[in-house]
Amino acid sequence: MADKVTEKNQIFQKPLPEILDDIQSAAADARQAADEARHAGEKAAEEVLKRLRKVFLKMAKDITEALDEGNK
């Protein structure tokens, strides 16, 4: 029974320091991926805010022009 577990899980044949190195490497990769995803999200949010600013500035300009025309 123990042989079946060992055959299926090669990790049991590695020394503990190697396993820990693998875990540290995987954690570093995960941190890097999370950082890249955060940067991509921030960039996308900045682009959305730029577009919203343009829309609101155009709306304010249109409203101001409409109000000025109404006062004439």
C-alpha cells in the first residue's frame, strides 16, 4: 500500500530542502503574477478614469453652452 502512494507522489522521494525550494519558487512566481495582475488592473482603471473625465468634461461643456444659449 505504501508503495502505491510513493509511486503516485514523486514528491516523497525528494529531500525536504528541495521541496522547500520548490515551494519558495512557486510562492515567488505567485507573488510576481499577483503583482503583474495588480499593475494591469491599475492601468486599466486609469484608462477608464481618463475616459470618464472626457465624458464628464464634454457633458459640463454641453450643459454650460445650453445654459448660455438659454440666457441669451
